[in-house]
Amino acid sequence: MELKEVFEPIVNFLKNFQRKQKDGLSKDKAKERLQLVLMQDRASVSPDFFEMMKKEIIEVIKKYIEIDEETLEVQLTRGFEGEDGTGPALYANIPIKNIKPVARKIQVEEKENEEEATTEEEPDPKELADTIIEEIKDVAEKKLDKKSNKKNKKAEKVDKKESTEETKEEVKENIDKVEEVAKEVTEEVKETVEEIAENAEDTTEEIVEEVVETTETTKTTFKEKLTGVKEGFANTFTKVKGSAKEGFEKIKSKVKAKN
Amino acid sequence: MGEVIVITSGKGGVGKTTSAANLGTALTMMNKKVALVDTDIGLRNLDVVMGLENRIVYDIVDVVEENCKLKQALIKDRRYEGLYLLPAAQTRDKNAVNEEQMKKICEELKMEYDYVIIDCPAGIEQGFKNAIAGADRALVVTTPEVSAVRDADRIVGLLQASDLPKPQLILNRIRTKMVKEGQMMDAQDIVDLLSINLIGAIPDDDNVIIQTNKGEPSVTNPKSLSGKAYMETAKRILGSDIPVTIPGKKEGFFEKIKKMFGGNKEKARV
């Protein structure tokens, strides 16, 4: 008995060695397979969770980088080989379209901060104002683009039906109005920002706050004005439609009369 | 006020009923008053494992349907002071009881007993939901096999989604020889996979079959390896922080010396 006990570890060692040489220990295989299967099971317990996490990750990345959401893929894999063996990993493949200017700005600011470590500088108010103006311009331009596109299309349709010069002019006027409003708004923002920037006595923090506030208010006023213009356009459009219908009816009745 | 402990596993045949019988008996041997509740309606077995099958008059469905009082349905085990069994019904199904009724029974038993051990049926359906409804604590039983571990993981997820966020693990039927040879996952492997705390590691033991044949839990045999492991587990249920003895774990020369001098204070991390 005792002799057997003494030799048992040696025999086991040799057996294990032999098996390892062949195709590895079965317990390692079991563990490996279970790791994978449990991961799938766990993930499938709440597929919503995975979607939610994916969306949040995208939101964060989108702040700084323009990404291609269509081809983006996120998945759980068996993953990396760390010091404690293999572990699960969250694998994401995110195609980048462009790095946003915001991200570049942060890099620049960080560098500046490094250079002037002693003076804690807030971001330059003028620079900030410029970016805000840029943003508003972008928004306005996009909206305008959409508007004018729609209007052009609608105008074309009306042309085909009635081809009255009147409607064309009205539509043009409306577009001009919208453009004017956008210009006004950007101008306003520029002025206020510059004013604030000139107030050198104020601390930079206050300036930034004010800029944010004023931009918010201008944004809302811009929206209001835009909706006003929209309504105006809608009115004219219904008028045009009405007159078009009338004309059409007239033609119809004339044709009938002739027949 | 006592504590309600549910013993569950997901997969069938891993030793839920055996664990419930042994832990219940072990706790009574430590002078606790224990009620064993069999919730496996339609497939009751805790009564035969405990050797009390001939004494059943009323069952859990009779209690729920108010054919009798709870006290009348509880069978007193004459061999062990303070051990009682509430048997499951054999001719009904899991839907004969609902979660609210189960909660009520647990509340009532808690007033009278130090520990209420609930033997949960296999599966994740109504029977499982009933069994965990009134529980304060859950013990998940598994064996070192891929199917049992997978089901255990599912159960852990479901328990965590309910009001039992910290289930503990009983690893059953460890084959020491196979673990030594590297042909069976050891306790650490299972703990790594399930990431819950280990409260008991029970070696595979012929004694369990022999004892069950006789209708006696293996804790009553002081020579039985599984009995010893269950006793240790019961101590840990009572709050002792003795390290879990892992069957088949390689013991180094220094550990043996340390153990000889009683200096093994090192807590098992598993």
C-alpha cells in the first residue's frame, strides 16, 4: 500500500505527460469549451443589453470621431491571452470616416497646457466663439439646404402644372428670407461673442458661460424665425395649389364645353 | 427568526436532494432546528432519501389547499432531534402551488425553525420559481461536468436577476483520482467559470449510495468522506470561515507539515 502511494504521483505524472503529448488534458478542453458556451449563454440572457451597450459606445465615439455606423461591428470573443490564461474580450471594429475638429482642438489644447503648465489657461473665448459660430452656420446651412431643395422640387412640380412666374418668384422670396434670417442670426452671434470677448475685465469662465447662454438663446430665436418662414411658405404654397386647381378646373370645363 | 436556504441546480441528478438531506441533518446535529421542504411536486424524493416515506400523511399541496395545518403536514424525524420534513405531493404537478403560497409557508416556518432547507426541482420553470420565492439564500449544486456547470451558470443568472444576488456553490461528486490526473475540472476551474463563492466541495463517495439505500444521510456515518465534507459545509452555513477542503487537491510537503502542527490558517480562496 505504502509503496503504491509513493509511486502514485510519479505514475500520474507520466500518464499526464503522455496524454499532454497526445492531445492535451480533457479538463482543459472542458474548461475552454465551457468558457465559450457560458459567454454565449450569458449574452443571450439579455440581447437588449448588448445592443444598449453598443449604442452607448457609438454615442461616445461619435462625439470625437466620424464613424461608419453601417459597417461597425461589436462582439464578445474568447479574446486575449493574459497572464491568467485566456479571458473574454469585447472586440469592436470601428471604421473611421474622419476625426472631428473637436478632437483635434483637444489635442492642441492639451499640448498648450503642457507648455504653459504654470498658467492654467481656459480655452480662448474668441476661438470658442468661432467654433460655436461655425456650428450654428453648419446647422443653418444644412437646414437651408434641405428647405431649398424641397422648395425647388415643389416649385418644379408647380411649374409643370401651371408654369406661372408668380409662384417661382414667391418661392425665391421665401428662400431669400430664410437665407437672410440665417445671416442675421450668425451676425448676431458674432457680435455678442465679440462684445463679450472685448470685456477683458471679466474672467474667462464667465465669458464662456455667457457665450453658451447667448448662443442658446440665439439658437432658439433662429428656430422660431425659421418656423415662421416655414409657415409663410406653407401658406403661399396652399394658395398656389388652390389657384392651380382653379386653373385646371377652368381648363377642364372649357374642354367639356367645347365637346 | 430563521433562514430559508434553497438548494438548486438547474440540471437534474447532480445531488440537490442528497445535499438537502445531508445539510439538514448536519445542521440538526449541530443543535439547530431544521425544516426540510420538498418542492419537487410530482417527483418527490426527499422522503425516500431521508427514509421517511412510510410516514407521510399530508403534503405541501394539502397545506396550500388548507386540507390540513402546516404543523400536521410536517413529519418529525425520530432519529435526529429537531429535524422535520414537509413532503411534496406525488399526484399533482408544479402548478398546484404558486409563489405567493410558497412565500407564506416559508414565512410561517421561519418563525419556528432555525433553518428551512428547500429542495428545488430540476429545471427553470414554475417549480424553480416556487422554490426560490421565499428563500433568503441560495446554494447552487453542480458536478464537474460541462452540462451541469452550464446549467448552474444559467441558474446563477436567474438567481441574480431575482432577489438572491449572492448564491454559493456546492461542487458535488468530485473524483479525486481524475482531478489528480487532470481529466476532471477541479474546484478552482469551476469557481473561475461560474465566479461565485464555493461553500462546499463534496468528493464522489460510494457511501452516499450505500447510505441512501438504507434511508440515512451520509453525514450520519462519521467515516464517510462525503459526510465529512457535508458537515464542513454545514459549519460554513452557520458562519464558520474554515477553509474548504478540496478533494484531490495536491498537497505539498510543507502544507502537510503545517497541517500537522495545526498552523494551516491560510484561508481557501476558492
